[in-house]
Amino acid sequence: MAKKTLLLILFIPLFQVANAQGFQVNFQGQKQQGMGCAGSANYTDGSSLFYNPGAVAFSNENSVNVASTPVFANVLYVDSATGAGYRTNSPVGTPFSAYGLFQLKKDAALKFGLAVYTPFGSTVQYEDNWIGRFALTRLKLMAIFIQPTFSYRFTEKLGMGAGFVFSTGEVNLQKDIPVQDSLGNFAHAELSGKAMGFGYNIGISYKATDALTLGLTYRSQVNMAVNTGQATFTVPSSLTASFPNGTFSSSLPLPAVATFAVAYTFSKKWKAVLDVNYVGWKAYDTLAFDYANNTASLIDTKSARMYKNIMAFRGGVEHKIMDNLDVRLGGGYGFSPVQNGYVTPETPDKNRAYFTAGLSYRIGAHFSFDASVYYTQIKRTDKNLETNLNGTFTTKAIAPGFSFIYTW
């Protein structure tokens, strides 16, 4: 196989794990997760700093909210040519969120807060010697967003808010190279680096009637830049000069998300919510790498990704069983941005439906506990145009979440 072809196989898929509906983490609030990951129209708790900064203007409390949603996911790949099956043995994902929400005095029109959350990230690891090991053996990515936010209640019906987003993250990609040493061991490549980006989150919440609340939010695109990533190659000595260890730079656009949301309160015990998302994945049309140490084999690369913008629909209901106990049900449907010919082991994604449930239990005047559970299963068959990996990916994921909230 030509060295240039080896190079393309090595580096093109980097960062793919973040760029799919399946690895865009939508776990930023337990109450919303219980209702299908919807709830951007009105104020819920400190998690509204993420879902709609404008809704925060209708809060009337100080609060601290910490949460985590462990993700248990498994992928089965069945190769079309051989019929052989291979599985992932990925570690448990641990997306988290933390919110602090404050006001200077009771009923103040101005609110401010700080949100820290993980909207993108995952670890995907395949079993040893699987057929796609030249495309991927392991990939870990995490992006942490830090968002200071201000929100103002202009009238009893209208609130607006905005937050500045600073994003920091890291990536580690590993895969085998289709050349062997004298002992029959395949060469190996590892790319790692830290990334940084900036963006914003704005929102409006409008109480159209006592029962109906409308929301409109926009989370900007964040371009994550890796300026000094490290490329490390374990190759036969004859290839050392062709694949020197060194640094590289690259960037990844995390997509913008626009949301129209509705919340309707039927009675003191029943509420329904609906979020409609438009996600700007089309920004990810090309993936490029610039290597500090170029050789005849290790040249700078560009690869078409051709992702497309998508719609996602999320909704659910909440029922108050007792004064201190609420239960929730929800679900959603989202389209995949990954077009035919571009499915990879990092993003075996497809249009998907999912289901959720949740509850809240309040303990006294200051403490509350929220919990949720999420489940989805998808199957996607495709042949990648660049790696020629041809088969069917079946993905199952379950994510139980919990949060603790203290208010005063």
C-alpha cells in the first residue's frame, strides 16, 4: 500500500466522535432529560442557564446544581464481506454539569450565573484485532464549556439572557497502521492534543398567557482549535524517517443550535414541553491537518466530510404526584448529519428515536434530588468511501442520570 494512502487512513477520521448526533451530548439538565431532553421555553432550575438564559430571568432563588449522567454504550459491527462480528469495550462515559444561579435581592430583575457542562465528548474503544483497526482502535474526546451568564426580566412576561462560552477540551486517537515489523506486529499511531474555542449562548422567554410560554434560543458555533497536538508513531525502523514524531494543528467546528420551544401548563399537576432544534452540522464540510514535520509521506491533508444540517424534535410531560414528588416521561427523534459514504467507527450514526423518564423529590425547603434515564438503539449499514470499511453498526445506549440541588 502506498505511503500516501497510509497517511490518509491514519488521520482523516480524527475528531469524528464529536461530529454526529450520536456523540453530541444532550445531558445538561435532569428535569429536561426526563421530558425527552426538552424544556427550553420556561425556567426549570439552574440548568436553564444552558437551555435558555432568558428563562433564568423568571427565577427567584439562589441555587447550586450538580449532576452527572453516566452513559453505558455498546457497538456491534458485522462485516459485510466476512460476516464476522466485533464489539466495543468502551469505558463508561461521564458527562457532567454544574450550575450556580444568583440574584442580589429577592425578586430582582437581574440574575446572573455560571454554568459548566460537557456538550460534546465520548470514548470509543474497539476489541483487539478487530477488522477496522486501521480506521480506529480507540478515540477519547471531551469538550468542557464554561459559561458566565446574565439574564434580565424586562416585564412580567419577557425575559432575555446571554452567556459567553469558553471551551476547553482534549482528544486522543489511536489506530493500527497496515504495515508489520519482523515479528508480525502492526505499526501504531497515536495523536493527542488540547483544544480551545469561544462562543455564546442567548435566549428569550415569553409568557404568552398564564398557561403558555414560548422560548427561542441560539447557541453559537464554537471552533475548537488544536494548535500543538502531538503525533507519535510506533513503526518499523525503515519507516521512521517517513513518519517522524512531531506536532500538528487542526480545528473542529462544534455546530450552532437554534431552538424554538413551547411549554404548556394544563393544570397545577400537568405540564407539557416541546423543543425543536435546528443544528448547523453543515459547517463541518472539510477536515484539515497541518503537520510541523512534513515528509514525502507525511504531507498536510484535507478531506471532505460533507455533513448536513439537521432537525431534532424533543418533548415530554411532567405530572405532580405529591407536593414534593414529580414524575416525567418523554422522547424524541433526530436526523443524522452523516451522509451515506461517510459512516465511520467513530460515528456509526443514523436517524434515531429515543425514550426517557425521570422524577424529582424535594427534601425540605432547600434540598431536592432529580433522576432520569435515557435509552436508544440504532442500526446503520454503509461503506466508507475512504477506508472501504463496509458493514453494519448496531448501537445501544442507556444513560441513568442524577442531580442534587440546593436553593436558598
